[in-house]
Amino acid sequence: MNPRECREYLGRLQQFGVKLGLENIATLLEALGRPHLGFPSVHVAGTNGKGSVAAMLEGILRAGGYRTGLYTSPHLAGVEERVRVDGQDIGGRTFRALLGRVRDAADGLTARGRLDYHPTYFEALTALAFCHFERRKVDIAVVETGLGGRFDATNVVVPLASVITTVARDHEPQLGTALRSIAFEKAGIIKAGVPVVCGVRGGPAFQEIRRRAVERAAPLIRALGPGRRLETRRTARGYRFLYEGERASYAFTPALAGRHQGANAAVAIATAEVLGAVWRPVAKAAVLKGLREARWEGRLETVSARPRVVLDGAHNEEGARALAGYIREVLGRRVVLVFAALKDKDIRSMARLLFPRAETLILTGVPGERGAGPAEIAAAAPAFARRARLEPDVASAVRLALEASSGRVPVVIAGSLYLVGEVKRLRLFG
């Protein structure tokens, strides 16, 4: 498969949209030789924080000397970012070769009437990732769900540990509006007898996760529960955390910015401790090194120093709340905000949290039919519409923001990972 064939095939796959269910992916993986069973794994779900937790945990395991796989979504600038071994994106040639293998298997199954529908974009990439991890003989892979958990294509793995980071409202058409129903979908990754690490602190979401764990006889580890204390201290470099785990105390300043990363790190540490008990040892020094060096692009990522420009994929209310806290506590002043969002997001709630933190507000859009236009965003936040500048073109919106900054006022580009990805793709900051 050459680069053009690869692009065209991925484009065709996207027309199939999102289909929740495991029958198709299971059949496809069977035809590929069950690659998902060829390596140990950790399965990570959650509304917010799952990407950060996955990145931190992969960094911890790699610091411990293990060959790691990491599967995440969505990507920012290039689809190869989703599949990594030892911190390195899958190469383009390998990606195309494996995609060709997946395509041939899918076409053969379709011709024989073995599939209910053609594999989706996410199913094909999930199968590709598992083939790559098996081929590279990873010691362990950290696998992030795409949507929900119960019917997510990644839910065919049999992990050493399951992880649920947080539960909040997002993807409501697919997962429901009540926290308990959303938690039910995410708790679908819990397997019989497999430990589950939970970052949810209480309420109906935690009750649902606990109910599922009991039902499946899965040991439940509360990363932020009784006996596990997380202390936070503000420093000139960001935040310093002290976490009392099951086996040790950990004092650290993570590479990932923001107060909320302390709770994410606690979940990653608790998972590493579980792996030390059920799999292989993970030294405290590796935990600290992994947290100190883990990188996760597009999450409070500083891409320019003067003016300071921060990219953040805050794509729902909880993400917006974390970003608003960062602007208030770390940047310490109102900012130039470039904002875009998808149509199916709660734009009104995100605007309520973020727009008051902007001295200059620029509304833009993201490529594709799912993106809300600047006028749609303004209509969803009428209290701020009169002072907003509308610029549909992302590059032009960023140029306006830099002009408004005059090199002094921090610029924050946020509201959707697709916006962050477009900024990355355009290479506006090197």
C-alpha cells in the first residue's frame, strides 16, 4: 500500500462513522491471528485524563526497562501518533504495510459474508496497533479506549489491570446523560478477576463502578480513596505533589502541566503498584522518572515562550474547568483565547468557564462536518458574542491572537483536540 492508497483507504473508512460493538473487531482479529492476545496489556477508560494517565503509565513502564506499546486516540497531526512502541510513533512504511494487511483481511471477510458491516476507521486502526505490538514483541501495552468502554473496539483485550480515570458528561448521544449510565459504559472494561484502578472519588458513578467490580469479582483499587492521600503545593515551576500509595510515598513534579495532573499521576502510580503485584516489579525510581519525563502533546502544552502560547484540548466541561483553573492559578491574568469546538459538545458550559478568562476572544472552526462554526459558537454563548471576533480560518485566527497579544499577553488555543491538531498540522509554532 503506497501513501496515496493509504490516504484514500482511511478516507473511505471514515464514511462508516462510529459503530459500537465487539463482533466485527473480534472476527477481524481472529482472521489476523489474534494479535491482541500476543502481549500483556493495561486497558484505560475515562471521560477526562485517560490519555494523560496512559502516557504517564507508559513512561513509568518504559523507565522501568520494559518495551512498551501505547495506543491512543485521536491523533493531532498524523495518524501514526496513535501507535507507539518505546515512545516512538509507528513508521509510515510499517503503518502502510500493516494497514494493507488489515484491509486484505477485512475485504476477505466481507466477501465471505463474515462481517455484519465493513470495519470502521477506529476498528481498523485498533487491529493495526495490536498487530504492531505483537510484531514488535512488546513486554506490555497501554491501550486507551476510544469511546465509552463496554462496546469499544479495544475491549477485546484481556488486561492485567483495568483503569477508569474519571466519569463526566461527554459523548452523550452514545453514552447517555446520567453519570451512572456513563459509568456503566466505562465499567464495561472490567474483566472477571482483573484488578480495576479507579480515579472516580464518589457519587453515583463510583457506585456503579463498584457494583460492576463486585459483580465481576474484580479487586477494586481506589487511587484516591481511604489511606491514599494526595497533597498539592504550588511552586515556581508548577505544582509539586506528594502521593501516599499502597507501597510507598511519592514526591514529584510531573512534566504534564496543571493541578489536575496530580490526580492523573495518582491513578498511574496506583496502576504501577498493581502491576508490581500481579505482573513484574516497577521500582519507585522508575515511577518518579516516568512522571518527570512523560509528554502528552496538546494538553496544556506550551509551544512558544514569547508570547507564551498554550495549546489545550479541553473538549468538555470538566476539561474547560481544569483549563480555567490553570489560567487563573498559573498564568495569573486574562488571556487571548482562540476557541473552537465540535457541534455535539456542551459549548455553553465550556464558554461559561473559559470566556470570562479572556481579554480578547477569537472564535474559529475546525475542519470537517462535526465542527461548529464561529457563528454557532457565538450563538451558544450570547453573553459573550458581542465582544468575540469571528475568524473561520484557523491560521488567520492564530495570527489575530498573536497581534492582540503584542508579545505580552498569554495566548491560549483550546476547545477541541481537532483545533490543536490543526494548529500542529499547519506548523504555526515550528
